[in-house]
Amino acid sequence: MTQTTFGGDWTRQKLEILSRYLDAYTTALKNQQFRLIYVDAFAGSGYWNPKSEYAPEDYGDFHEVVKGSASKALDIRDKSFDQLVFIEEDPERSESLKGLSPEHRDIRIINDDANVALPKFCAAMSGRDRAVVFLDPFKTEVSWGTVEIIARTEKIDCWILFPIMAITRMMPVKNEPGHALSAHLDRIFGERRHWRNVYSIPAQLPLFGDEQPRQRESGTEQIADRYRERLESVFKRVAPTRRQLKNSTNTPLFELFFAASNPRGAPKAVGIADHILRYW
Ligand SMILES: C[S@@+](CC[C@H](N)C(=O)[O-])C[C@H]1O[C@@H](n2cnc3c(N)ncnc32)[C@H](O)[C@@H]1O
């Protein structure tokens, strides 16, 4: 089985929060007639070795092999998921996921781009299906169109790892991004106006004849707030708390958001997720 190297302490936090939610979710719905599905859209190989192939300051320096999100979801026992869907674009990691499949469990492994596989999954959901989707990319792989399709199902709760460091680097402070970066940001935020409004003309008077470039405040808060607004525009509810995941030098890498799409279930789902985000 391939053991992948992904993250450090922040990865543990992310997995702990996810596990606690999955456990609470299946328990809360266990007496209802729904088919409960877990979708790991960036599933990895099932395990990760926190001693990283990436920058040590970003990913920590742990040495043991730890269960990844797909394995953690399989471990939910009080009431287990009726089906687990593991999407992974990398063929070797996808192959490795097959090693996780215990007998008598309904597991689908899809070797594809999550932005292709998730819309198909959403379109095929039946009226009695309910799902938790975990979006755990390395960087900026999640397209806004995919998030919107998830929200429209009204059947899915979604954990979203928003790559704040990568996106902050794409958005210079003293000038707006160029064409290629702007197109990339459009794909992440849906439309240009949703990210471009963090840029404004600076308050000081321009020098005669000078055209002032638009600038943004330094830091990550405004950008994370914009994404949160996007989530609120399509989901029924978004957890008020988000978890900032930082590396060992205290640099924010990701913001972990939770959003619920089902009109009846969203208040309870968000209550549980928000509690976990605050206290764990
Ligand atoms: C951060 S890792 C996931 C870690 C995993 N959730 C865990 O806890 O072990 C991101 C994974 O997404 C995969 N990936 C990258 N781009 C993808 C895409 N567009 N669609 C599906 N998988 C993708 C990578 O190969 C990698 O295994």
C-alpha cells in the first residue's frame, strides 16, 4: 500500500474535526430512512506519512504513518456510512485505496478529477440519499462550479479546505493580478467581482497624471471573508466559525469551512460542526 506524505499538525486537526463530525452525523441520522454516503473527493491513498516531501515548515516533521480521511471515514462505527465514495485523480493513490476496502462495505473508488466526478455523483443522488462531501485539495483544484452543484443538491453537508496561502500569493497587495492569475481566481470564486472587490483605489491623492493601481489590505482575512460570502450565497447555512490551519511558522495555509445545503437539516448540522470547530 502506498503511504503518502502530506501534512503535519494541521493535518491532524483537520482529520480530527472531520472524524468527529462524521461520527455525530451518522449518529444523528441513524433512525431515519436515508442512505448515508461519505464522499472523499480528494481521497489520497488512505494513509499519510507526516514526514513530508514538501517544505518542512509547512508540513511538520512527524515520522509515523497516520490514517488519512478515507480510512477515518471507514472507522466510523456507531452507525457506519451505507456507501463510501473515494475520488482520487492520481492512479497510484487511487489503486492504493483498493487496499482499504473491507468486505461487506459498499465502496466506490473513482480515478478521476473531482470537478468531473462530483457533478456526476450529485446528479445521480436519489431522494433518500444524504451525503457528507470532504473537499481536501492540495491547493486550488476546487472549481466554484463544483461547489455550487454540491449546494444545489440540498442533500449534502460539505467540509471545504480553502487554500488561503496559495490564493493570497495569487493576489498581490500593491497591484491587481495579471490575466492568467485573474482567470484562475475566477474559476475559484465563480466570477471576477467576487474576488476583485478586495481591491480598491488607495485613499491618498494621486500624483498628477498618475493612474493609481488598485490595492488590497495585506493579510488573509478579507480573502477568506469573500469566500465565506460565496458559500453563504449558495448553501442554506455556513458555520460561523472557520478553522485556520497554520504551519509550524504560524503561516495560515488553509481555512476549513463547513456548509450545509439541506433546508431542514442545515441548522442542526451547522450547530454540530460549529461546536466542533470551536472546541476541537
Ligand atoms: C491533501 S491530499 C488528500 C489527503 C487525504 N484527504 C487524506 O486525508 O489522506 C490531496 C489529494 O488530492 C489528489 N488530487 C489532486 N487534484 C485532484 C483532482 N482534481 N481531483 C481528484 N483528486 C485530486 C492528490 O493526488 C492528493 O492525493
